[in-house]
Amino acid sequence: MTHQQAPAVKRIIIVGLGPGAWEDVTIAAQQLILASNNMIFRTLRHPTVDALRTLRPDLSLVSFDELYEQAEDWESLYVQMAHRLLDMAQRPDTLDQSAQSTDLIYAVPGHPLVGETSVRILQKLALDRGVTTQIVAGLSFIEPICEALALDPIEQGLQIIDATELAGLAPQQVAGILTTRHPIIVTQVFNRRMASAAKLALLEVYPADTEVILIRAAGLPEEATQTQLLSTIDHGEFPDHLTSLYVPAIPERSLRIARTPEALRVVIARLRAPDGCPWDREQTHRSLLPYVLEEAAEVADAIEEFADDPEHLAEELGDLLLQVYLHAEIAQMEEAFSLGDVIESITRKLIRRHPHVFGDVTVDGAEQVVRNWEEIKRTERTSASPASPTFESRLKSTPRHMAALAAAHQMQRRAVKAGFDWPTIDDWLAKAAEEIAEVQAAQTQAERVDELGDLLFTVVALARRLEIDAEVALRGANEKFRRRFVLMEQLALTQGANFEELDRDAQVALWQAAKAADNAV
């Protein structure tokens, strides 16, 4: 007798079980569920399943409940479910072939297209594997939750996210997906572990003392709500698969406690509004220029102090970010560009200049990455005006407001790449001696300024040939002077002397003592 392989399932019908009560299941869904022998539930922890046990005591109830307890990676949980369903559809040897229909029923709580990540993934993978899917609607869990909270989801811009999806987000992704200006419902908060994972994600954008509401069994007789702090939602006795979490919007007056980029944008817009801050409203791109330079310098200081005070760096980065948002808001009011243009520009540039990450280019180390980066930049400049190429200096991209020593170092490096350099260190030492003599010979203040600038430029070149960053070297000298001068002041104070009233010899003696103390550390 020849063995005949079971025919493949015609389609997967995805049925919505409604929010909980059997009476809330649509007639079309009820008919399918009561007639089918080939059915798998995403979870059996749902009141509709209890009713079905009574109505169909003969039905073998199969579900994916064990996957929830075994899953270590939330991102792959629903992918695993979808692949199992498709495997059953294409290799249905274990299904009941005596059933009138060869359709496979996949039953999910609520409406299949509302907050059901597994359905979204299943539909995509089914299309890739050539399996047909069909949706049989159901009342979603959103309606009874909105009724319980007196919430209009459209008017208030309700956001909905599955707790497993939320838990799978990297910290830096949360602020890009959620906005604190609109309320959120987090579904599938089915155990303490999931509540904890969702809490950690939400704390990336919400303060720990945000009041949230846990809603259990919405629309059922046992419906219950509990208000508590976000930081405590994984404490105490936890509910079940019928539990969702409601996080209210943070009102504009409380945006100071929000942690999202959008909150900062709203605050800046408020400051620049007609009834906002008079000082902020007066600012222009040019008037803010000194603050951009100052904040960048303070970030650099904070980076050097990071090991001792990491929070200081976070504060200074915030001050620098404020400048970015202010300039973007000013430009938007002038209809020049918006914050979105700023973000799109740098995002496109990063992707374009990292083909080894976002494309198919292979690199063998950081040095090749730098070479590729420079080549891509040159290509970008050429393609910007292909019809009428114009001259563009190698030094064009050195900012005029860059720190002078750093700018000199950068321009010299680019000139050297073109072959413009003295051949030896001795040549640069001779050049430095020549510049010193020219400073000494200068007769007017303008000549002194000019010749001293040449001397400083030559010193930077000498540092470059010695493989020393002149900016770093000078900052080190500045810091050394700062330490020793403070020691001088302290020594004078311990001696009962007023430093400013000491004569030259006394100050020199204190300097020598300060040097000795500093060197001994």
C-alpha cells in the first residue's frame, strides 16, 4: 500500500477571541471555532477558552503557552510561533485529516490586528512561504480598556505596544518609538518577569514616580484597575494574561520631568513662542555662536573628568544638545529647515559613509575605514555639482571657529597629504628659530601679532612632526600651570601672606616650592 502524504493546509485562518467573554466573540468566529478540529491558540489563559472547554469537551486544546516560559529573547518569541504555525500548515501530518476543513485555525485574544505582534509576523512570513492567511475579526481589548478608563483613543492619540515588543527594544530605541505626549497601553503584561522588562524600558522615558494603571480583565465581571507608581509595577502579587498597563501622557507643564527628545523640542518651542522667554526669542544663529563654542569646550572638559564625575558629562552634553535644538527651532521659524532635516542629514551621512556596516563593503581595520571615509567625502563633493565642477580646496572643511591650534594641526595634516612639508624635524626647528627672530625684530603691534602667529603655527608644525597634538600638549601645560599656581596661592595663605603683595623674589620662591610639591605627587 502506498503511503500518501497529508495534503498541505489551504490557509491559516486567524480568529479573534475578543476581550474575554464568549458572548463577545463574533458569530463568524464562533462558527469556525465550534466546527474546527485543527486549531491552535496563542494562549489558553483566556476566559473564552474556559467557555470552549464546556462547549467542545472533545477538542484537543493546543497552545504556545510553554514558549512564554522558555523564551529568553523577546524579539524571537513571536517569530518562533509563526514558524511553527507555518510548519504545521505545510507539513500537517499531525493534524486531523478527517475534519471537513483543511484550514488551520490560529486563535488569538482580542482582534487579530490590534496589538497582536504574532499575527503581524505570521502574515509577513506566510507571504514569504506562499501560505494564504485570512482574518476573522473580533472585538479588541482596546474598547473595554477605553471604557474602563473613560478614554477616547483617537482624541488622545493613544499608543499601543505589546509588552514583549517593548521589552525587546534597546534603551536608545525606546525614546524613538514612544512619546510621552500621548498615553500608552502596554499589552500582554502577563507575569512579573514581563512587568519588570516593560518597566525598565519605560523608565528610559518616564520618571520612576509616574502614576500608571494596571487593568485586569477589562470588560469582564471581574474587571479591576490598580493605580501605582511605574517603579513598583513588578512588586507584590501579579495578575495574569488579561492584564494591560496604562501610562498617561505627561502634560506640557510637567515636561521638565520627561526623558524624550520630543520633550526637549516642545520646551524649546515654548521658549521661542510669542509668550515665551524674551531672551530666547531674541536669539539668532549668530548670537548663539559663542555659546556653541563654549558648550563644546565644556563637553571636552567633562570628557576629561568623566572617570571622576560621569554625571557632569551628561549635564554638559545636554547643554550642547540645547544649542542644536535652539538652532533648529530658529531655522524652522524662518522656514529654512527643521529638526527633522538635521536628523535626516546626519543619519543619511552616517549610513552613506559606513558602507562596511550598511552595505557590502569589506574593511580590514580602522585605518581603512578612515581612508574610505575620506574617499566618500571627495566623491560627495564631486557629485554635488557634476555638470560644472569647481575648484575646492583641501582646507575648505577646516572650520574657521575651530580652536586655533587644532585648526592649524588639521590644515597642516591636509597640506602634508598633498606633499607640502619640510622634510625633517631639524628644518622645522630652524624655521622656529627664524620665526622667533622675526618676532624680536617686529616694530609695530600689527607686526608682532603677525609674526607671533607665524611662530605659533610653526610650533604646531614642529609638534606634528614629533607626533604630538599641540592642542593636547598646551592643555596639559595649562593644567600644570593651574595646579602649580593654586599651590602657590595656598602656600602664601599658610604663611599668612597676601600673594598679590609679595615681591618678585618671594613669588619665585613660592613657584619653586609649588613645582617641587607638584612633581612629588
